[in-house]
Amino acid sequence: MANKKGRRRDFGSVRQLPSGRWQVRYRDPETGQLRPAGKTYATKTDAQVALTHIESDIARGQWSDPDAGQVNFAEYATAWLRDRKLADRTRERNESVMRLHILPTFGAGTVADVTTARVRSWRGKLLAADVGEPSVVKAYQLLRALMNTAVDDELIRRNPCRIKGADRYDVPERPVLTVAEVFAVADSIAPRYRLLVLLAAFTTLRFGELAALRRRDIDLEALTVTVRRAQAELQDGRLVDKAPKSAAGLRTVSFPAELLGDVTCHLEDFAAPGRDGHVFVGPQGGQLRRSNFRDDWVKARKAAGVSAELHFHDLRHTGNTLASTAGASTRELMTRMGHSSSRAALIYQHMTSDRDRAIADRLGAMIRGGGGAASGASEEEPTGP
């Protein structure tokens, strides 16, 4: 005879506990043994509904072991980071983000303890503590990637990082220099860094890509610079060359013929010797570092009278904007920038009034060439009735 306080089923059962709440028990699909559900219910009906849902999940192959997520978060996160294939500098950044922003909140608990509500609260507290929004976005992206792996490992059923918009932020508009301002900065900086400024603006190479250039990467006849590697500085001060982030990062970029004189003079006066010598070196002949360039950059920026907010990386932004204004297509911008996605390239294709006027003028030329005429216009104005 069935228990008066419970209902026996082939799949499982519900029963009332001494506390008055109702417990669900069901057969584990892996062991066949009865096991209790992870929570109890206020009414018998609620418990029966929960049992039905569990049975349905098992039938559809969507059930996961509730105990699977009971692994220590810190241990799982540490192993996850260790096993990822990452460049040295990227690994350092990820370990720093994990240590500073993720483990203090989630490290002592289990993977299953990370819920959407806790993630939302954690993110809000970081922002309230004046942690920069880019850092909060990076921390959220890293946590989401970790929890995606936890889903793949069947430790949890669904990723709790489901906060709309938390994985991105609006980048503030950066300063854009005119061509004259670019040359003003180049004229104001130490001569050994003049070409660094010009190539950053007119080839849109990043600082790390410029610092890693060798003599053999520059073709004076073809007027090109080839990017094969990028320099990164580790937290212990070591400089390492790394491969570009994607295959698109390996690229050859043309520079204007007007820069040939600057390139030739720089190679003669400042570059390290030999085909494998660095194009840009520090004042003592060592590898170029941001730290031994920063003071020269600030002085040149002030002397040129450009925005005090201008960062060296903004020269890349300037170059992309100038290339777009010069008529570069999305694909051409992607190639010069070393991006495999069109998202960044499209940012630079916003209309300017000058470009819009030029487009309208060319359309007008097409109309004239095709024999069309605007309404109400003719080649001869009537002189009388």
C-alpha cells in the first residue's frame, strides 16, 4: 500500500517530511538509485510538478547531475586557465583579472553556486567600486567563457552569465588628427621616433607591431611594410615577440611614397644593423619600450599643441579615419588594420560632409554623362514667350 503522505511512481515519489514540506525523490538515470531533488516544496502539487519536469528532462536527455557542479570554483578556474592555449601576455592579463575581480567573490564556493543573480550583483559591485568599465567587461567576458566550459563539462545546465549588454561598453570618441597635426607631432618628437609617428598614422600599425619590425620587413621599392609579429612586454619586464591575434594580422601594408625619404633616412641613421635588426630601438640601442618612449611622446604632443587626451594608439584611429575618407572600402580597411571582422572597419566609414559632397558631385557627373537633366532645368534658358 502506498504511503498516505506520498505517491509511489515507477519513476520516483513525493513524500511529506516532518517539517511539513514535500520532498521529491527520483531514480538517477546513471545509477538507478532513488535520490532526493535538490530542494523541497511547500505543497504536494508543487512537488509532483517538479517530479514530472525531472522525468521529462531525463527522457529528453537534458538532465544533468545536480551534484556535478559541486566542485570548488577556484580549483576549477585555476585548472581552466592553466589548460588554455594563450600568449604569455594574454595569460598574465587573464590571471590578473581572475585574481583581482572574480575569485574574491566566487572562489570559495562551488561552480554551481554561480547564479545569474550573483553574477548581476557582483558586476554591480565592481562598477560601484569604481573599477573601470573596460576592466568590468573583461572580467565578465572571462567569467562567461569559464562558465561556458562548465556547461560543456556538464557541471551545470546553463551559463549564468546572461546579463544583456554586460559583455561590451561604448568606447568614448577618440581624438582624430589632421594630416598637418600628424606632421606637427612628428616634427616635434625626437628624430629617432619621427618615423614611428608617421607609420603609426599612415599604415595604422599598432605600437607592438612597430616595435617588432625588422629591416627585412620594409620594402623600399614596393613601398610596403610587412607585419609578421608583435612585441609584448610581460609583467616581469621581459619583451617577447608573439604571433598576431589572427591570420588577418599577418599582412603587408603600403605606405605613401611621400614617406620614402623619412623611411630611408631612418634606416640609415637609427635602425639596428643587419636584415634582422629592429627598425626602431631605444636611445641606448636596446629594444623599444613604451616606458622609454612615453616621455618623448608627451613632450611632442605638448609642443605640437594637439589634444592632451591624445594617446599614441590614437594615431591608428587617425590613420583609419583618413584611409576611410580617402575612399578605402570595408575590405581594404580590414586588410590594413589586420582585422578578420568588418565590425571595426565599419566604425571608420561614417560620412563626412566633404565625402558626401564628393559622392554627390560624382553622381551628378554620371547624370550628365548619361544624358539626364534635373527637372525644370535645360541647357538654354528661354528668353521670352
